[in-house]
Amino acid sequence: MNASASGGGIFASLRGLLATALEVAEVRLELLSTEVELEKRRLIDGLFWAGLSLMMLGIGVVLLSGFVVMLFWDGYRLAALGVLALLFLSASGLLYFFAQRRLRSPGGLFRSSVSELARDREGLASRAQKTT
């Protein structure tokens, strides 16, 4: 009788441990989901504003180029076009290099989830050491 009571206690303890583990996993998955959603919204917002900015920049560049060419229309229009083209191509190459370097740098998409999992692991390791 005593063996069956202790057996039920072990199974109940295992069920409780499993329930706790599942609850921790559920919370971590919810945190991960929230981080992904926030990152997605931030990316969409950034792309919208970047696209709008690029459109305005394009219009401004065309108008500025036309102004400079008309300013030097009589004697230096080809030189003005050449200098403007060289300037814009150089800026384009520099910005491409910057974008490439920025995209290759690692991001911190799941930084909070990783830190929470590390804390969970440390907590479980300290509990395991206390019980032994």
C-alpha cells in the first residue's frame, strides 16, 4: 500500500514537472511570437518610410540636375552633366557598400528569448545542484 502511494506521488510529481515545463515552453513561444511581430512591424514601417524618402530624393535629384544643367547651358552643359553623373554614381556606390555591410551584420531578433532561456537554464542548473 505504501509502494502504491509513493508510486502515485512520483507520477503526480512527474505530471507536475511536465505541466511546468510545458507552461515555460508556452510562455517562451509567446515571447518569441511577440518579438517576431514587433520586428515585422518595425521592418514594414522602415521600408515604407525609406521608399517614400527615396521617391522624394529621386524627384529632388532630377530637379537639381535640371537646374544645374540649365545654369551652365551656354558653355558647360556637358561638363555639368558629366560631373553630376560622376557624383551620383559615386554616391550610389558608397551607399551600396554601406547597405551591403549593414545587411551582413548580425541582428538581435531573438535577443530577449535567448536571454530568458539562458536564465531558465541557469535556474534549472542551480536547482539540480541543490537537490544533489
